[in-house]
Amino acid sequence: MIHYCVARDHQYTIDLFKKYVGGKLDRTVVTNLYGTPGLFSIEAGEQRPVFIFTDLDRLAVPSVLAKKWQAFQASTPSAVCLNHPTRTFIRFELLKSLYRSKINRFDVHAAVDLEVPMRFPVFVRARGGHEGALTPLLHSRNDVAMAIEGLLDSRSMQEMMIVEYCDTADGQGVFRKYSAFLIGDSFVPHHLQFSREWMVKRSTMDDERYLTEELDYVCNPDPYESQLRAVFAMANIGYGRVDYSLDSSGPQIWEINTNPMIVGEETPTGMRMKVREHVAGNMVSAFRQLAAAPPAAG
């Protein structure tokens, strides 16, 4: 059995998917909420329960969960966890490591580090949360300082980071955001979004050539799978969705989300429905494979 551990009010990600696939995962994946007495409850006879810790960017004190996991594993040594609460990199730590490793060509900075060398333009975004950029592109330290000052009424300095802009548009000015899941040992291409806006939150281009390109992406192995698996390993993430774009140097990683949407509430049509159905089938297979053959206990 897979125990999908999630922050209260954010279980819709897995619950919507389980509803969409019509009960195919009801005996494979259960949803456990942080902060409830039953977080580490397992059924009698579970041989190797798998706990996926998601929403790590929403945990106030990850070390508390880590201690609870340690105590549970002491009594259930066969139990396995993906995304250890205190060993997993979240957004800022991952992006900083990717830049230092020369995988990403853009750096990130703490909001308090206004005087460190940085390549402009930049933008401000949250270290956690998934609302995208909090500012437009900023072209000077003074612009950054003023933008951060304006945001302090709603969030703390510690919640923000400065991100150097990385232009990944093609020759026609189109930005692509690729997304793929790692579920244990399974790698599943999930979607490809197109936009003329540099911050791609959804596809805004529905030309047939782009829809065909997305369908081709999800129906074939990701050509950068080996590099992306290495990024998941660097982050100590065994379940999540990597969002990335491409430039002449290869993948540029935006983040790995540990509790991403799998399907939305909207009903796509045409080729987008073909994309969803193909991905959903691969995701069901990946969850079942994880439940049947989890990695070594950890």
C-alpha cells in the first residue's frame, strides 16, 4: 500500500486523480493527512508500506515529521519513505545546487542578499507556494529592493527569493515548459505547455502543431530522462514532478513539486484528452509498480 501524506486542504491533487481513474488505485494509494493521529496507520498484513511525503514546502517544522517517521520505522523496519522530510531539497536549495553544479545557468539568491553579484534581469518569487513570479522582470538592485519592500506587507523576507531570468524562448518567441513525474523507479512525461509569456503557468497556444508536439512528448521516452533522474537524485526526491525548459545547454530546471496536480477539474477535448488518457494510464501503472516493488527501506 502507498500512503500519500499531504497537508490538510491540499489532498485534492491525489484525490482528483484517483476519482478520474475510477477506482483503479483505491486499493493501491490511500491519502494520509499531516497533523492527524492516523498519519502512520497501516492495515494489518501490509508487508512493505510506502510513505510518500509531499507538500514539504508547506511543513512548518520538517524535523518534527522526521522524528515521527524515525519512531514509526523503528517499529516497522520494512516501511519505505520517498522524500525524507529533512533530507529532501525544496525549491531554493535545489536551484542553488543546480547552479553550483553547472546544470542550471541561472542562480538564485536569498531576498536579504541584495548586494551579492547577480545577473539582471531578475524576478522575485516565493521559496514555497506555486503562484509563480511575484514581480515582473527587474533590471536593477534598486528595482529589486523596492519590489521586496512592497511585498513585505504580505510575506516575510525569509519566504522570498530572487531568481535570475533565463530566456528559453525559441526563434519564434515561444516558451515551452516540460513536466515529468518520477514515481519510485518510473519516469512519466506529463505535459508540455506553450506560451509567449516567459512565466508559463498554462498552455495559451492551441495550434495543432503544438498539440501534436505535446502528444508526441508524453507518448515517448523523455530524451533527457537520464539527466532529469540525476536531478531527482540530487534533490533526494523519489516522488514529484520536475518542471523544466530547454536551451542550447540542455534542460533548465525550474523546480520539483512534491505535491503536483496530476489531472485538473477541467475536461479537455481532442488531442489534449488523448494526452490526459495516455498520461493517466502511465501514472496508474507507475503507482502500481511502486506498491508492488518499492525500493529498499529508507
